[in-house]
Amino acid sequence: MKLRPYQQRAIDTAITDVLANEHSLLVLPTASGKSHIIAGIAGGVGSAVVLSPSKEILEQNVAKMRATGFDGIGIYSAGAKSKVVDTVTFATIGSVYKKPELFKDAKCVVVDEVQNINFDKGMYKTFIDDLGVPAVGLSAMPVRMETYTHDDSHDTAVEVRLLNRVKGSIFTKLSHVTQIDVMMQAGYLCPVEYDIRQGYVDIKVSGNGKITDAEARKISRRLQIMERTAKAILELGHSSALVFVTTIDEAVELAQELSDIGINAESVSTKNTPKERAEILSAFKAGKVRVVINVGVLTEGFDYPALEYVILARPTTSVGLYTQMVGRVLRIHEGKTVGRVIDFCGNVDRFGRVETFEFVKSHTGARLRSEVGYLTGYDFIGHKDIEADEYNGLTKSSGMVIPIWMVGKFKGKHISKVPTWYLEGVGERMQWQAMSELASKELRIRRFND
């Protein structure tokens, strides 16, 4: 198989870091072919342990490496019912973290979905430390939500940080980034159309910055999200759709409601056994099930390139989760010209379209930003750009406008919450250039979405 240019660059970079005995963090979007990159790294260094977060992802990675013709593949995982060590061993962490001596010949550890690692303690850290070899981490969105109290004001802050800035992280070096828009322009990702049925939603979050189930249910009832989702699915004709909801009750009830009106629909959650889940997803891919409603189990490692629609029927404050949900529809497939996202919860307004996501250099190393502003280094409770050199509406470190309105009647409000009439009547005419540019940019986004 001929590798894509960015895949070869990622492999070469990782191998160079391993040979220099350095840990390496690679950012690779959903549908970038991480399995092929993992195979290239593992085969390139000669011997490695590849850690996958689940049996399903492990099996995908093994299949891709076998397809390269590499000889010497082992699987060490209780879930996969195999305990074979070879030149390159694919494993789940629970099966190996107390047995580093079995892998004494490994030149590196490759960690897929590295954003799941607990850096302070836990099985991954224990295994990597005990093995004493370089680690290569791969992730589509290597971020972590951090909660802390400001020393001066004692206010609570919730900040999304890149993993290279998370306390205790071994991945301090961001070695390679493949940008989403680069892949899309090259034809490796499917273009996306957004159908925004609900604009920015003001969400009350818990102390850790996450939405509680109670708050999510409250929003769902207030916005009639389940009813509107069912109606939208009726309008899709025979198209396949993957729906993301917050609670298991919502998933089960929506699947039943759709089934009652003749639409083949199933719910998938942690209540399903692995066998039940596999059977439902197999029927989904075969076209026997038209709609799958899921709760937090199809965000990683679910490959269905022909999928036409993703419906966001749950709000989130997590840019990682948002990226994973939208990512399900990014894969290219014969006859598929566009992937479609229907948003009922203001997620697109909160984070921006994923093709505008960009990792950029900053005085702290790197940051993630989109059309709506910075998505890392930003306090989503206090609405402050924590990583900025100055907080006055414009960051001197990057020259990028912060999405907070800083003057007049709506001072301190996120730009998405400032009314259109105000931006058109006042914002664009302001003498304060930073605010005038911010108003103009927001209006362009709104007119595009309309």
C-alpha cells in the first residue's frame, strides 16, 4: 500500500524521535489512517508494543498491519483471548501493565488515543515508566480539560489544554500535526455541510466544566430536542444517520419512537453486551438498520465510511467529544460527495466547523483555534484567554481577536451571544478596530450559516 505524504511524514518523525530516545506526540485527524501510521512506526523501529484503548480498535490496528505483509505480529489481550508476544505486540493496557518484563526487547511503546492516559498515575504511566523506552502518542484531538483556582482572584477556571501542557505529561514535544483542512483540500476527507437547527446555547456546567445529566435533560426538554430530532430523521428519506444523545433513556425512547413509525432504529450504550453492539453495528453498515442512537460508545474507533448523517442531539463543552462526533461523517466513500451534520444543541456555534480547526504556534508552543476563536488556553467559565500575553480584546502573541465583546451594553458577553441587530447597528461601525473586526467576522459566520 502506498502511504499518503502526511502519513509518511508522521512515521518518519516518530521514528526519528524514538531513535533519539524522545517521547513523541502526533496529531492525526479522524480518518487519517492512524492504523497505517501505527503499522509504519512499529515496523520501522523493529520491535514495539502498541496499546489500544479497546478490543475493537486493537483488532482494526492488527488487521491494517497484517495487510502490510509484516511478519511477527502478536496480540496480548484478555478481551481478544490471546496472549502472544512477538516482534510487534498489540495489547490492551489492563492485560500488560503488570508484565513489562515480557516486552524487554521493545524499542518503543505506541499509544493510540493517547488523550485517555492518566499522567499522574494509572496503568499507562506505570507500564511506560517500568518499560523505560520512548513512547509515541497518537490522537485526533490531544486535549484535556483542566480545572483549577486562580491564585489571585480565587475564581474557578476551566481550561482546555493540549497534552504537552498538562501537568505530569510525558508528551511535552508536539512532534507532528496533520491539519484537517489540509486533508480535506487533498481529497482525503469528505466535505461537510452543517445544518444548524439551534444556535449558541448557554450551558451551566459543574465544577469540572462538564455538563451534568440533569442540565442536559433540562436543555433537551426546553429545546424539545428529541421531538425535533425524530422529525428531522423523518425528513432524511432512506439516508443512514448516527445520532448522539446524552442519556440511555433518551436513546432507548427515541429508538422505540422511530421503530413505532416504521424506521429501523436501534440504541447503543454501555448496557449492550459487546456481542449485541457488534450485531447492531453490522446491521447498520449493511443497511438493515437505518438509524443508530448512541450514548458515548461510538466516538472512538467506529468506522463506517458510507455514513451520510451525524445528528448532534446532545450539548457538550468538550472540543474532543465534538470533534469525535463530527468525525464519524468525515470518511470518504465511493458515491458519497458530502457528509452532513445536523446540530440541535449549539455545538457548531460553540466550537466552529471542524474544517476551520487549526493548530497554530504560540508563545506556549502551540494552540488550537477555529473560526470562533481559541479552543485551548481559554477559560470557558470566566471567558478569559489564559494564554494571551494581554487580555484587551486582541492577543499580541498571535494577533487573533478573542471572541468576547468588550464594550457597551453587551460587555463581557461571548460574541455568539451578542444580538445580530446590535452587531450590524453598532459593532461594525466602532472605531475600536479589534471589536469592529470581531463583529464583522461573527456576522460573516452567521450569514454563512443562514
